Amino acid sequence: MGGLKDELLKAIWHAFTALDLDHSGKVSKSQLKVLSHNLCTVLKVPHDPVALEEHFRDDDEGPVSNQGYMPYLNKFILEKVQDNFDKIEFNRMCWTLCVKKNLTKSPLLITEEDAFKVWVIFNFLSEDKYPLIIVPEEIEYLLKKLTEAMGGGWQQEQFEHYKINFDDSKDGLSVWELIELIGNGQFSKGMDRQTVSMAINEVFNELILDVLKQGYMMKKGHRRKNWTERWFVLKPNIISYYVGEDLKDKKGDILLDENCCVESLPDKDGKKCLFLIKCFDKTFEISASDKKKKQEWIQAIHSTIHLLKLGSPPPHKEARQRRKELRKKLLAEQEELERQMKELQTANENKQQELETVRKKLEEAASRAAEEEKKRLQTQVELQARFSTELEREKLIRQQMEEQVAQKSSELEQYLQRVQELEDMYLKLQEALEDERQARQDEETVRKLQARLLEEESSKRAELEKWHLEQQQAIQTTEAEKQELENQRVLKERALQEAMEQLEQLELERKQALEQYEVIQLIPANAHVKF
């Protein structure tokens, strides 16, 4: 029932769309009332005017959209449909609503009746999604069927060229584009209107009316036992026979089920190419026009009975279902492939981002290493400059101390010379005193003066000795400062040596970081090849 509902919805969709005159996606309630009434009539569904009026009563909601119409359509019409209505009448009613609005005004090679049949075939072959389209694979299938029915050869290259020029923005053709494609004779060049019309009718009979085979054969009567030519039509569960191929005067049916069988008969009573159809209550003797026709009919009836035993649909419906399932499978595989490609692309982008992050980190590390190297060199230069300054200052201080020591030494020598002079003077004075002692008595005044001079000289000598002691202490202090400066110089040279060793260690670490950076720089190229 689900398949029947889907087929009915396609034709109803065309009718609903045709009623949407301003392309707003909505249809007035009055028009939907008329459409619903007509659908109930052709589908032989009991009409419920109360429910119709209740659902589409006049209010302020205005026109109804397709989604708004679907609940009523499903509940009051489609769920009540039985497989006892005339499908051609139903399709023709929907076709009548949409043909005038949509059929091209350009002259076509096919009649409006042929266009109607193409419209019905389109609904059979179109995808189960809206708006309805027929995909290129189904277009190729239909055109091949029409070409075979016209007795022509299929031009694959021509269709491939047509597909190349196909609008990439569309997934397929609408029904009106398909009618125009078949009607403009692009794939039926050299064929007249009658041939094209017969081919459309043949494909229509097979795909829509489920005609598996048809043709004239002779049938033996059950009562009079006479042989009469009849037009036989084989469908999935019945063989109907008519007076002529116009199907106006039906003479009977042969109901087929899984218990029927078909057998070949030998020629007899002047009749050739005989075969027998055995059913539950009757048998039918039939004579084909030739052996080829006989074999074709036996094979066709046998295949039909076999499908009834399996419960399988007709070949063209089964083939259509397989094609749809294959397209769904290919679409699912394509979507899965796209998903995997997207995941791979995302993973690749993430990897690239990671590599870019690593590269940036390495660049930052290299930059920091270069900055540290620059700072190290600057520090080294500053230290060297500082040490040079300190050494120069030490040299200057040493020179000044040496000058001071030299000056002190000079002063000390002068002092010692002065002391020596004083000692010499003292000795002379002693001699003079010794000389004067003899004349003391006579020169008492001179003695006193000499005594006072001696006292002064003693005082000066004490001062000189004190100053000499201070000079000795100053020299000792200078020697201690000199030793302290020498110790500081040794410590600074040792600190300079340690700084040089640290600089060499930093240089070694910088070289190792650069080597790691060069190794990691090779990773993006290899990773790019892999992904």
C-alpha cells in the first residue's frame, strides 16, 4: 500500500502545484475542496463532505500549503484507497489540471496524448522526493526503451554529449522538460510522428499497464472447438484476449497463479506452433504464428508464473527498484566517502595545524635561542667591557698606589735623609758641645742657648720618629690594600673564567637546539606526502 500511496502522491503533487498560480506554495481552500472531491470520485473513496467542510472551513488562515493539505489527504483519502480504481482515469484527471499551465507552446513531434503517457511514465521513473525530477540514469533507460521500440539503434555517444551539456545546478529534469526533450525529436531523428507515438505507447503499456507481452495468436474454443484469432495481452497475473488490438471487445481472461503451467504441444489438426496453458479449472490451446513467437510466449508465460511463485513484482518494477536501491547505495557510499575525505581533510588540517604549531614553537625557540645568544654575546661584551674597565681601573688604582708608594718612599727617603742630616748635625753639635764644654764656664749663656736648642732638636726628633712610625704604618696599610686588590683581581679573573665557561655551555645548547629545529623542519614535507 505504501508504494501505491507514493505513486498517487506524485500525480496529486502535480495537480496541487498547478493550482498554486502565484507560486506561493499555497492553494485556496475552494480549489482544494474541488480537488479533494474529484480525487474521491476517481479513486472510488467515499466522499465525506462534513469532514471536508470542517477541515477547510472559512476562517482567517487564508490559503493552505502542501504541508497543511497533507493531513487531510492522508486521513480521509489515501488511507481509504483500495486497488480497485482506474489508474488511467486518475492520472488523466491530475494531468488535466496541470497540462494547460505547464506544457510548452512550442510545436512538438508528439501529440498531447503521447505527452500524457510520458507524464505518467515520468511519475513512475522519478525519484521519491519533491520537487519531482527524473535523474540522468532513468532518462537514459527511458530513451533506450523508446529507441528499441522504434527499431532504431541507441546512440550512446549522443547521450553522453547531452549529459556533458546537462545543467550542473540540477540533479535531473522536470516532467515538462522531459516531455520537451522527447517531443523535440533530439533522440528520434529520422522517425515520423506515428513511429514515435507507437514507441511511447509500447513503453507506456509495459511500464504503466504492466503489459509483459502482447500480440495476435489463434485460440481454440472450449465449446465449438474452432480456432479464432485473438489479440492476447500478458500481465503479471492474467492473460486477457480481445477481438482486436484496440482492446474494445474483450472476449475473456486466463487467470494465472503459481499452480499454472505452460507446455509445448506437437503440431496437430493442421495447426502448428501449438502450446498449452494449464490452469486450475481450465486448459487453453493456443497457436502462435511461428516458432519464434511460440517460444517467446512460452518463455514469457513461464517467467510470469515463476514470478508469481516467488511473489516478485514485474521485471520492469523490480529493475526500477534495483536501480533506485543502487543509486541510494552509490549515494550513501559517496556520502560516506565524502565524510571520510572530510575526516581525512580535517585530520590533515589538524596535523598541519599541529605541525604549524610545532614549527612556530621551533621558530619561537630558535628566536629565543637567537635572542638568548644575542643577549649572551651582549652580556659577554658587557662583561668583557666591565672587566676591561675594572682591569683598567685596577691598573689605574695600582698605578696610583704605586705612585703613592713611590711618593711615600721618596718622602721616607727625604725623611731618612733629614734624620741622617739631623744625626750628623747632632754629632756635630755633640762635638760642638764638647768643644763648648771646655768653654762652658766662659760661655754660660751660649750653653743655655745650646741646651734649649738641644731640647728643641729632641722634640723635633721625637716628632720625626713619630712621623716615621706613621709612615711605616701607612706602608703596611698600602701593602695590605695591594694584597686585597690582588685577591679581588684573582676572584674576578676566576668569575670571568666561569662566565666564559657558561657562555661556551650556552653556545653548545644553542647548537643542539638548532640541530633539533633542522630535524623537525623535515617533518612537514614527509607528513604532507603521507596524507
